[in-house]
Amino acid sequence: MDTYDIEMALEDDYDISDSEFYNSDNDPEFVLNSQHNESDSGDSDDNLLVDNLQNNSDSETMTSFSDISLNFTWGDYDVGNNKIFQFTGNEGLQIHTVSINSTPIDILKLFLNDDLVNLIVCETNVYANQVLQSTRISRNSRMNNWTDTNSQEIQVIFGIFIWMGLNVIPAFSDYWSNDPLYKNDFISHLMTRNRFELLMRMLHFNDNQIPNPNDKLVKIKPFLTLLKNNIQSVYSVGEKMVIDESMIAWRGRLGFRQYIPGKKHKFGVKVFKLCTGNGYTYDFEIYSGREINTVTATGNVGEKIVMKLTNNLLNAGRKLYTDNFYTSCVLARVLLQNKTHLIGTHRKNRKYLPKDVVGAKLKKTEVVGKQCQEGIVVLKWKDKRDVLMLSTCHG
């Protein structure tokens, strides 16, 4: 296997998962919700897993796990079993207005465009008027000074957010302080403190009168939809794509906040991301926990995430690189039937693996592997620890 391909499958995750002390039930990368901890030790069809990704899916995937045979016959490597797919997609920028003369604000507006800003303007004004009509407001309340916002003001708000990220001080109000230690003429000239705090109080992305108790992301759903559309319209995925997860640091109150000790930011919102080979985020899913009204479905959580994020990228000869949370023999077979290769590290306690490979005792730098009838190769390589890998396009 090519060294670059191994690195693209996340070079550092093998030394945890293949340790003799490793237990998938306690793996912080594998426990998605501390209140609902499930082991993925066998990808069992009898233990049907459920998560919010399926309920929130806007379209059916191009394949079904129920149509996949679970019979894997492993033998010696045969080059004739390898499937070769010609890449037929388009890679690169899809926006012709981007040039060497484009400014940072020009690039930002590709994502934070007029449609997205107008959505925020509309929903913020709607919510503010709902509050004014339904709440008793005292004579001295700041709400008495409310006036509808506009697109220019919302863009200023986002500019202030960016500046605050670059110049971090203890509290919002300190950005308008006259104390020489905090005094900031840049922000105070853009907007008064009272107006900023009032806008923060009213900032909205969806109508509160559209309830959906089964979707914890309902308040930002339209915003996320527009943002994803903008991201995907700017840049097209090439032959290589990667799926992994990231943490958005957050220690406030949130029903689906995650705690993952192995991450740099231990508390936050977990996001599954599909990225291009050069690091561009093409699609993402925010993990918001198990749904209240569950729906049975085959496939473990990792497999369903992969199929959701790659749904419109299949059958184009692409190669997907994953770490051992997502990789499985069943997923590899599903992707092969949709003309997509899978390369990644693999957990040794999952089903359908060749036992003589998993149980092989190797010396350092030795490699052993087997191939099934469809060209799926499972191999073990000995470094400081055993590294188990799967590939559908390598020997």
C-alpha cells in the first residue's frame, strides 16, 4: 500500500486501536454519546443501530446494505480480482469569478452570500416582532428601542464575530470599554454596545413557530442547508476524498454536547466531515444525538455516515480514505458496487475479517494479507504495533 494512502487514512489512529489494552466500548472516538454507549464489536444485523443522520436525510442513498451479501471468501492475492474505475468527475473551483485579484471579502461572500444573509435578516426580524407581541416589556427595557435589522447590519455582526476571534478579551462588554487595557475603537465605531447586545438577543435562523421535536438542529436547519449548498457550489470533489470527525469547542449548555478525552478540545459539538484531498470541507453532518422516535436501519453509525455524505459522489470512480471508525468489509462491498474505492485502517474486532490475517504473529516490517473474490484486500503490517488495513484498489 502506498505510504501516502496510509497517511490519508489517518496515520496516527492505529497505535490506539491495535493496542493490547484497547477496548472499542471505551474508545472515545467510538462513543458518540455518553448517555447511549454502544459497542461496534460485530456490526451485527440483529443489533440495528439508529441515529439522527438517517431521519435527517434529504434523499435516499444509491445503494442498500440489505442487498449486500455477507459471505466473504478469503484467499491469496489475485491481481485479476482488482476493480479499476475511471474517474469521471470534475475537480477544482466551479466559480469563475475567483481570480488573483479577488479580495478576502470576495471569497467570504461566496459562502456567506446574499441568500444566507437575507435568511438571517428575515428570521431575526420575525422573532423580534414575536417577542414584542407576546412579552410584557417594561418602560426601561432595551426592547423598546428595537428596529428591524438589515443585511448590512448582519454583515457587520459577522465582521465583529471574526474580529473577536482574533482579539479575545474576557467579556463582550469589554470591547466597548473605555479602560485603556481593553479599549477598541474599531468595534465601537461599527456598532454601539446596546445595539450589539440587542441583536444578539434576537439573532435567529429559523421560525420558532415551526416545531420539530425530533430534530435538535431545527433552529439552524435552513442556515445549514444554504451553507452546504454554497460550499458545494464553489469547489468540486476530485478523485480522492476523506471522511473524519472534528470537534467545535463548546462548554456551554447544549443537549448534544460531546465529551471526548482524546481530542484537543474535550467538550464541544461533534461534526462528521467529508473533505477533498487538499483539505477543503465539501460536506458535513452535525451529530446531535439519538432521535426520540427511532427508525430501524441496517448498517452501523459509521457506515451510515459514509453513505449519507458520499451519496451524490458515488459512481464516479472516486477513492475514499477513512479511519477505523468507518472502515468495514460490508461498507467496502457497498462502495465497490457503486464504483467507489475504500482505503482505511480497520478494527480487528469487526466481523467478516480473515482470521488468519487478524491472528497472524508478525515481526517488525512484516506484512500478511488476504483478498476476497471482489478484490477487497485486508492486510496486517507490523510496526511498533500491528496495523490492520483494508483496501479495494491495492495489492
